Amino acid sequence: MENQIDYIIVGLGLAGLAFAEELVSQGKSFVVFEDNSQTSSQVAGGMYNPVILKRFTPVWNAQEQLAAAIPFYKFLEQKLSGLFDEPWPIYRTFKSIEEQNNWFIASDKPILQDYMEPELAEVEVDHIHAPFKAGRLKHTGRIRVKELLNAYRDQLRSENWLREEPFRYERIITWKDHIEYGELKTRKIVFCEGNGIKKNPFFKNLPLKGTKGELITIHAPDLNLKYVLKSAVFIMPLGGDRYKVGATFNWKDKTNAPTTEGRAELEKKLKTVINCDYTVVGHEAGVRPTTGDRRPLLGVHPENNRLAVLNGLGTRGVMIAPLMAKKLYQLIENGRSLEKEIDISRFKSKP
């Protein structure tokens, strides 16, 4: 590894991976520091879906996000010889006639017509409780995030571009034309740390709230579900009669440890949706990097423009990461301004 590089990236979740791949496409050299302290990307459900299923409204900037994301993951499948993108329809069960009517109204909107089928869908599974039927979403799917991250990590190892160790902020020395970090000399450092940003002295004051999410994996031989179901919980087929079930939202607990309370909450909700036997075979947790305004955190430090941040991707990281990586790169390299709604400068307090 040469000691002079263009970038250091701190963190290898979806944000770090997307920015690393943008650097590859632009012919830039880099090293990634990853210590596996943050797990939100590793345990993520990985769904891409442009519709907010609670209110049947469009996800912010969804069409632009998907236009960047789908080709991005297809390219990585070829590059890494893996299967990461699994197209899945999503069925959203209804609780009432009123919800059915709200679905009909939403599905008639031009921005949602490509994704929401206007007629009611039968939930043709014996063990699912859906007395008011469901709405069916198309052009949706799942990214196998854990498999993708592991494959990408292996690729970085093979190129000697990965350092599996904690990043030490105190080792940063900023000069006029570069940054020194130990024996490395770099032009820029981009922090993609997720909730780990709270320990970052340069960006710790950004308003990243972080919400802990827990998921369980169940084995249910009789369920025979062939699509993703969204009801009181989401149920996602994994193959082999296994299903991922989630997720909880905890704004107080910032640890990555699964809890008995989280499992109990998921099982209580699951039993209102299915009525067949199952066994819990896995339980995971992670803290999502969320913000109060549900918008990402991109930008450069106001006092040191060699330091930048890519964070706050929230619950839709698989959709938003590729596009945000491109936008941050264009800001850093070409001075292209960010939209105010994603720029960290929208907050009055300094990072």
C-alpha cells in the first residue's frame, strides 16, 4: 500500500461502501478503516420501497434514489460475482375499509402509480390474518446487505485497501495541502460512521438521534409465504422456511445488544399476524443513524474542509446511499453545492 492516498474512509456500512465505490469509479485511491463497532447495516432488512406504508405517501426523493440505487447494486453483483438484489413484491395488509379507500386514493397519484396496484390483493396464505385484504406494491425488493458488505470487505482486503482497526481521531494532523494519519498522507477524510459519529470530535454535535431496531429470524415450515408482508410487523422470506421479522424502534437504548423486551414486542405483534407454529432461530439489533427531519447528513467541516461526513441515512440506507455518495463526491471534488435539505449547514450549530 502506498502511503499517499486521495481519501481515508471511516466506516464500512452502506454509506462507506457507496462512497468507496464512487471513488473506485472516479479512479481515486483510498483506505477504509472499519472496526465493526456499528451493526445497523449488517442487520438491516434491506428493503427498497418508494412508498411510506403507514400513510401511503411517497418516500422523499424516491425516484432519483432508485434510479441510482438499482444499477449500483446490479453492477456490484457483476463485480463481486454475487446475488444481492432480490426483487420481492410487498403486500400491505389493511386494518379497515378506510385504509382500503386511502390506498385507492394514493394509487391514483401519478408519482405512485408505477408502484401501487389499484385493486385489492388477496393474501392467499392460510396462516395470515388479513380480513380486509391487502394492497400490493411492485418494483420493490430486498438488498442482501450483510452478504454484500462481507463480499465488498473481502474485495477491499484483496486490494489491501482495508484496515480492520479503530480509527484514532487524535492521530489526525492537518497541513495546508494534506492530512497526516500515522504513516498515511491523504487529501481528505470522509466519516461514514453511523451512530458512531457521537464519538467523533469533529462532527459529534450534528443532530443524529439514532433509533435502535431489533429483528428476529423465525423458522416456520407451515407459513409458505412467497412475498414480503407488512402488517403489525414485516415478514420477509429468507429461504428454507426462514423469515426475518421486524422491527422495533427504541429511541433511548443506544446499544447494539438484542434485548428480551425487543424480542417479546416482536413476538407479540407477530402473533397478531400469523397463526402457525414457529421457532425463533436468530435475534439481532443495531442503531439506525436517523435524524429528526428524516434527511441525511452530508457536508464538509466548516473549519477544516479536508474533513467530510456522510451519515444519517436512517431506515432507507439501501435506497439513499448510492445517490448521496455521488452528491458528496461532487461537492468535495467539483464544488457542486448540495441541496439545503441534505447539507449539514442547515443546522445553526457547528458540527
